[in-house]
Amino acid sequence: MEREKIIRHLDRDYSEPIRDPLWKHIYLSPAMMSLAAAAPFRKIGGIKQLGVAHLVYPGATHTRFVHSLGVFFLAKRIIRGLLASPQAPELSLEGVKAFLCAALLHDAGHFPFTHSLKELPLASHEALTAHLILADPLAGIIREKVGTDPAVCAAIVDEELNPDGESRGETGFFRRILSGVLDPDKLDYLNRDAYYCGVPYGIQDTDFVIARIHPHPDKGIALDEGGLPAVENLLFSKYLMYRTVYWHRTVRIATAMIKKAVFLALAEGVIVPEDLYGLDDEAFFRIAGEKAYPPLALIRKVAARDLYKTAAEAPCEGAAFAALSGLDSRAREEALLAKEISRETGVPLKPEEVIIDIPEKINFEVELPILRPDGSLKDYALADSVFNAPAAENFSRPLRVLRLALPAEAAHRLKNGGELLSRYRGVIS
């Protein structure tokens, strides 16, 4: 009876259309429309999903607002498909509503360049999202209009919260659907980013994916053997999107300039983390323009597309560059390099004008159970797929390139950039 009630709710109560270029009509319930209209959610309509990627791909101006609508759309389709299976676990209507609220609001705590600032001492966007969900106006709308518990919604987004006390319960099931190998977040952002950038690499066969996943009480979802191409396509698409879009050289340099400015401003107390939370892109760049702190000029340069140039690069594979692994040690080395490069090129450089960019490791997740025809499960690693764990590691290796970026004149004059980088090659993996 509860499952039938949920299915009726999903099929009948979402009647308010929003036109989306990617998924066409996205239907919200009146209560969900109230969430979408709330100020904390509207704010992310001013945050570009891909940060500075529009400097390379001018169409990449889509926002976290439209991405969040897409995640909700796919999450609703996925849960509706899972509920049609006789293996679906017992779920409550209130839990499904909390899950759909979590899908819609999962990025509400984002501020500009959040993913690019992971190394800085800042709160995670999941924690910031949970904080917003537990406070009015979102909490009141979720409780009074949607008819579910904001605490459950927050716990689905932020794994540090666990109101039902154990990961195997309903909340854990919804977490594994919202964040996993074939989750609605990836299915939207890969398709959407490719669409707005005008590249074919991220396109997923979403209908095929949703048809091939099945509920599993412990794992959240399992993929039948016929669905293996869906995972392979997603992983290869992720590789190509990193190679061509997310980690494009120009995007990396612009992002590194922003990260260094924020790092130095935080270290000097010019800004505090709370200054960044809740900002959209316009407010973020306005702060950089208002404060008389020289390193923040890096952010103003990015806004004006006055970007640094690559002076040297090296593969960041095998041995790590141990002396550059932390931002503090990296800043010290960049300050020393500023003096050395100034002598070498005759171009006077300030410490903040030398930037070494080291991309983080990419996780090509393959932890997805495969459903055999007899109903038993096997690990994806044992499936007949080219994307086993070692292969996934090999795909991430060529993407990670260490770069030395300088103002254009210094980069043009520097002749020994490769030698400067090679001195930092360590032997600690």
C-alpha cells in the first residue's frame, strides 16, 4: 500500500512545468516550486556550473540552478523505475519526498569555485547545504509544504548527519542513489556540460542507464550485465570531459590564479571563510575588487581575461612532487622561484605572480555491483569490462599535468622552466 501511495504521488502530483534545454519539460509539484523559488536556492542561479570554462567554451554559462533541476528530474525517474521492481526495498512516502528534496537542493550550499578550492580550510558544500536545509525558509517549506522531515533531507546530502542512526536504513539507501557510480548528478552534469560546451564527449544514453539499474537493499542500486556499456561510456566520457573541458590548460590556469588569491587572502586574514559562503559569481568578483590586497588582483585579472601563460609543464605521474604537495609549502617555493625567475628573465615578479598548479587525483569509480541473470551479485572488477580498477587508474594518469604559470612576459623570456620544475620531482608516491 505504501509503494502504491508513492507511485501515485510521483505520477500525479508533479504538474508544474519548467522548460529545460536539455531535458525539455521538468515537472515540479507546487511544494517543490516553492523550494525552487526560495532565496537560498535562487542564489545558485548566479553561480556558473563550470566556473571559468566559459573563457574557452563561451556557451558554458549554465548555472548550478539549472543543473539542480536536472538532478531532481533524473532522481525522480530513477526512484520511479526502482519502485516498479519487485526487489525494491520498503520505502516511505516521506522518505521519497526527502530524497527528491535532497536531489533538488544538493548544490544549494555551493559558492563560486567550491570544487576548485577543496585544498583550502573551507566547509564542504555538503555541510553548507545541510545547514541551509535545516534553517528557514527551506526547512519550513520542506516540513509544511512538502510534508517531510528536513533533517532526513539534510542527512541524505551530508553523510556526516545520520538521523536514523545506521547506514543500512532508508537514508543510507537514498544516499547511495544520489551519490554513486551511476547517480543522477553525474548523468546530468556530463550531459549538460557537453551540451552547453558544444562538445559530444559527455553525452550519456540516459534512458538505457535507467532501464538497466535495479534496486539492492545494501548497495542502493545494481546494474544488470547488459548495462555494462553504460558504465564504460560514463567513465570514458568523464575522462574526455576532463581532458577537453574541465582541465583544459586555460581553465586550469585561470582557476589556479583564483585559488592562489583566495589562499593568500585567507592566510593573511584579509578574508575569512564566512565571507565566501553564500556568494554568487558577481558578489565573489566584487569582493576581489573592493579589498586593497595585492594578491586579489589575480582574481580581477581572471575576470578581465588577462591570464597567465604556461612557462613549463611536466607529467604529474609516478613519483609525487613532494615539496609542492601542500599549499603552504607550495607558496614558499613559489616565492623562492619568483626571485630566481626575476633574475633569469629581468622581469620583476611578486611571490603571488608565480603559480604552480597541481591537479588533484581523479576517482574513476568502478565500485558498482553487477546483477547476474540468476539474481546473484558480482563485483564490477570481475565483470567483462575494460574499465577495471587498474585501467581506471591508467586513464587518470595522463590527465594530471603539473604546470608553472607566469605573467606573459616572464613566461616568454623564461628558458629553463622545465629544469625549475624537475628539481621538485620527489620519490614519495
